[in-house]
Amino acid sequence: MPELPEVETVRRGLTQLIVPSTITGVEVFWDKIITPPFSSQKFCDNLYGETIHAIERRGKYLIFLMDHWAMISHLRMEGKYKVCPSDQVIEKHTHVVFHLHDGRDLRYLDVRKFGRMTLVPVAMAKDAIKALNLGPEPLPQCFQVEEFSLQLKKRHRAIKPTLLDQSLVAGLGNIYVDEVLFRSKIHPLRMTDNLSEDEIQVLHDQIIAVLGQAVEAGGSTIRTYKNTLGEEGTFQQALLVYGQTDQACVVCGTPIQKIKVAQRGTHFCPVCQVLR
DNA sequence: TGATGTGTTGGGTG
DNA sequence: CCACCCAACACATC
């Protein structure tokens, strides 16, 4: 499901629903979701009696802050959290169940089983997050154009894979990269080290704007994604190129093309986004 | 029925 | 440093 806007929407929904809640038991049905250092058994043991005091987000990661532990969770492609009464039938693809003190469950579902969660001592949470090697959050006060420009110039690589890499700026995925590049009039294969200062400024501003607007809209509902409250995001209506193959470009009317870049489906307007 | 594509990340190889 | 391929998985679509 998730790029930053969807993860942020999940964070807000979960915060509203379960902060604070005390965990009275955990069941893991697919061990590989739980990554080291703890086995899934130890994971369950450690969480017994812990109260979830806050849920934070860094890039596309969710961070559940508890008494002694922080749980770092990544939804990867299709991970979802739902909250429901604990007597509700466990639906297909449910891999982790957290029983809460008030008779509800927090459940993790993931059709493809790609998502991951891990536990670190809460005092180590800052260090663990640092070790993820994420770039700044795409907010004006965190994401500085000077540093962004410096980083772009010192590598020789196409812009799309560079933005998908989370180390320059955190939170962009396949959908929003295509949207940001279209709005910046930059071809996805453009080399980062020959972007002009003006282009970099536009790109920087569009990253902040697009992700910000998508958060406001509650994310995009593509395929299966719904937020924790069961609502659909509305930003998919604002997508100008993603999934618009052969549709007329909203700026010039040229059919949107789909190509493969960095092994990912990539949508762009061949007239608005010229490769130079 | 088989091939292909899907919102992610990390590891290996050349 | 970078590009590419693959793995983890299930399901929809062509």
C-alpha cells in the first residue's frame, strides 16, 4: 500500500483508535514478518503488558512507542493494520494479532507477506531510526534545497531511481515520484548531476507540495489500500500521470507514455518532460 | 494456462 | 558508485 502519505494516514488513524492501549497478548502467524534480533516468540513475550503511548512515523516506517520497547514497522507493498473486536473472525492474510486491554485487537494483514516489524529497546529507538539511513522528511523545515542540490550533483544517476532511494529525501515511492517529476517537467531518466539550480528548486518544492497535498487528502487509494478507519484516500483523483497511460496529458494533450525505469513502471509526458 | 505486473526494500553480481 | 536481477509472496489481468 504505502508511500509516505498513506503511512501518515495510517498513523493518524491508529493514533486516534488505540493510543493509549495496553497489549494483553500477541500472536504471530507468519514468523518472517518479525525480523531479528527477536524471534517471534520473544517478540510476543516482550510486548506482553506494554502500553502503546504514541505512534510516530519516519519516512515510510511506523514507530510504536511503548514502555520498554519501540516497534518499528514497515508495510512494504500491501501491509495493513486494522482494529476490530477480538471476537471477530480472523480474516485471511492476518499475520500478527495484538490483543488490547479493552477487548479489541490490533491486527496486521499483508497479502504478500512482504511487510516487516521489529522491536528495539525504546531508549535505542533514535539510534535504530538513524540506522535506517533515511533522508530528511519532505517538510520545509527539514528538507533543505542546498543539501539536496549538493547530493544530486555528486552522483551520476537517473533522477527516478535516485528519488526512490530513501536516502536523499524520505517518503517517495513509485506513484509520487512519477507525479513529482511530471509537475517539475523533468524526465525520469534525466541524470541528477546535470539538473539546473532552477530545476532542483522546482523539484524540491514539488516534492514537498505533492506529498503534503496527498497527506491532506488521506493518501491515494490504488488497488487495495484503505486507511485504518476503512476510508479511502482521495488523492488518486489528483494523480496526473500515474496510471494514466495513453490518456491525454493535462497540460499539452499528448498521450502519457509508460516505460520501465529501474525495473518500475514509469509514467510521463514525452512532450512536457523532455530528456536533455 | 502461462506470463506479466503490482504501492518496497535489501542483497548479490558484474 | 551504479545498473541490473532476484527474492520475499499472492493475486488480478491479459
